[in-house]
Amino acid sequence: MNSISANLNIMIKAAEKASKILIRDFGEVEKLQVSVKGPSDFVSNADFKAEKIIIEELNKSRKKFSIISEETGTIKNSDEKNYWIVDPIDGTNNFLHGIPHFAISIAHKYKDEIISGVIFDPIKNEMFYAEKNNGAYFNNQRIRVSKKKNITDCLFATGGKKRIYKDLKTRETGSAALDLAYVAAGRFDGYFQNNLNLWDIAAGIILVVESGGKISNLDLSIIENIKIIAASNSINEKMLEKLNNF
């Protein structure tokens, strides 16, 4: 493993610990598909359990850090320069339907900047992480954004209800965190979406930047209704031309 900071190590351990609950609960969700009650209550419970484990793990080492998380909201502690940003299940709808495409996302924001992030897909056992000025990694291998130059060869990830993307080849996977991780790893050539929350994308932002990609200007003091565009430098402008009303 390349050398990582103590904070990133804490985040990775927290994601790994929470993943055990999610893997177990995901197996149960598949059985619940056939029951009358249905899985939705069960899933919100899985969300809360995973979040509780993550926050407990993060607090063990960094009690003073503040937290923004999907289920609990904002918790202001004595250190308001440092924030953990937590999404225990990004891709809840996939989880709910027994589709194995969701992730735990944890980021560390210092002042107005994301300085490290972890996105962990527990079902595929795929760990993406990055730190400011230290590169982006997938299961301990260095990753880079796509090298494609021709937009007609590209595949883009998106989501949400608006249809604005003319003639781009797109996929809607249902997990913003994994979409950004896949851009960082060169699996997708770009990603664009409206109406996101900070916890959906915080870890993905640093992954894309540290893998050599470009992210649209974001105000990280805003938590909801965020618009994001991410791609490699060579594709970014071509993509923006296609998304001129985005």
C-alpha cells in the first residue's frame, strides 16, 4: 500500500467495518423481495446502522471533527475546520432492488476543500481512494482518467430526471459516488448531473482531481442541489459544448 495519512487510514477502516453490515443486509434484501412487507424499511435501517458504525469509527480517533452525513445531517463539534462527509449507502435504490451497485462514501473536508476521500463498493470489493497531492488509487493501484480524445468514442455517466444530452453515449448507474470513481479510473470518460447532495460527490471530487481529471467549479459550503461536471481535460470542453444548457 502506498503511504497514506492517518486520517485516510481511519476512513478506509471505517468503510471496511461498515461494509460487513451492508454485505450481510444486502443478502437479506434479496430474500425480502418476495415478502409482503417489502425491503424499504429494512434498507433505511441498513443505512442508519452503517452510518452509526462509520461515525463511531471516525469519532474514536477524531472526536473534535464535525460531520455532515446523509442520515444524521450536520453535527458541529469543536473543530469546524475539519469535516467528515459521510454517505453510508450511495445507490440506495440499487440496494433496495437487490442490484449490487452501491458504495460507502467518506470524505475529509478541511476549510473549503476536500483533501481526501474513500469510495468503497463492498459487493465487488473495490476500494477507490485519493488524497490531495498524493494521487488516486484503486485497490492500491494508481489510477488515471481516460486518455480518449474523440468524444464519439466516449461513454458518460449521468442521472436524474432531466434529459439534455443530445448525442452523448450515456449510462445511468444509480450511484453518483461510483460514477465519479469510475471517471477517476478511466471506466467512464465523464459524468454530469444536477440536484446532488454534497455527501453523494465529496469523495468523488478528490478522486477525479487526483487522477488528472477536471471538475466544474463547486461551492463546498452548499450541501444540496449541487450541479457537477467531471471529465478528463481533453474531453471536458467537448463535453461542455454538448451540454450547453446544462
